[in-house]
Amino acid sequence: MSQLYTFWVDESGAVTVDWVVLTGAMAGVGLTAAAVMNTAVVDLASDFADIYAAQGIGLGGGSDDDLQARSDAWGSANRVTNGSFETIEGLINAGWGLYSADGRIDGWDTLSENGPELIASGYNGIIGTDGDWMLDLEGSAGNVTIGQTIPDAVDGEVYRLTLDAADAVGTNEIQVIWGGNVVQTIRPSVGVMSNYTIDMVGGAGDGSNTVLISGLGIEDNEGAYIDNVSVARVETPDAD
Ligand SMILES: [Ca+2]
Ligand SMILES: [Ca+2]
């Protein structure tokens, strides 16, 4: 695991270079830039999937039977690590909230130049739905993309992502990417958290079973807030 972690840090350094070039080239283009950035995020996801595959990561290795057995053991449990953003050990208190010295929040990989920031429930009048902390999908300043690979996902099975989201200003969107494909673009409710549900199929797209959550919209230090992110297998009637 430590090896994987080191890899991510190195890779995000490389991604940062690409991101700066893109951002500079599109300065002043406005909302059009957001669409191009979306493509960049998808390309990034695809790149990461290729690397995952090269290292035998993602599907977790082992035979299909092993994978199915591990997935069965998970049942319909939540497979997202730190989906409520309540693991705050080591984060730095900046007054407005918490940030990470290495740009990374426990359980999540950061795929954007800007690292994610945590804000306390009640910030800008928005109450979180679970615990004390929410995640702001815009850093200081720039939109944030975070992601993690869903463990032991089996091809063809359905995994339901739920998250709560809100926007204090009404100008932000959230894109959910699964296996390198955009599966949902959310315009969060303004001023109050709402629940959003997206069904995703194991092995879809690039087969990485990696979910990315990406902040979109004008980069103005005001991002969408998310809380209580969960991905669980949908129990289906036995088809055998
Ligand atoms: Ca929380
Ligand atoms: Ca914004």
C-alpha cells in the first residue's frame, strides 16, 4: 500500500504540469474551459486506469472466483474509505477549515492540482449530513478532483453511489466519472444538502472500477460541498 501511495504522489506531480498548461491556454475562455477540463479529467482517469492495469491493480488480481468470493463477503456494505470526511488526523487547521500538507485526504487520491479542503458543517449556512466535516470541491483556488478505486468490484454487478451535495452560491457542478466515463453531472441544490444516487456497473468503461468526483464551475473559491459518499453493491434477486 505504501508503494501505491508513493506512486500516486509522483503521478500527481506529472499531472500538475499538464493541468497548468491547459489552464494557461484556456485563460479567459470562461465556461468553455470547463468542458475542455472535463475531457482532461476523463483522459486522466483513463491514464490512471492504464497504469493500474499495468501494475495489476484495480481488479485486485486473483481468479474471477476469488473476486466473486471477496465481493460476496462485502455484501452490500459501503466500500468507500472516509466517505464522510471525518478522518482528520494530520490535517492542518486554517481557520476556515482543514487542509492537507500533501494535498491528500485519507482514503482518497487527488487528481487535480489543488488538494481538497474540509469545511465544518454549517459553513456558509450549509449543514452536513453526517458528522462534523464536509469536503469543498474547490480549493484555494481551483476545482478539485478526488477519487478512489472500489475494492473487489465484480464485472457486471451494480454498485450504487450515493452522496449528499449542496452549493452555497449556485454556480457549481459536480461530475461523477466511473471507469473513465462521465456517468452523472450534478447541479447541487442551493443552500441545503440533497441526496444524489448513481448506479454504476462493475468493469464498465476502462475496467478500473475507479470513481472520480470532480468539481466544476467558475473558479472563485466557492465550490460545491459533498458529504456522506458511499458505494455499495446493489443486492439483486438470485438469478442463478
Ligand atoms: Ca461528514
Ligand atoms: Ca466555483
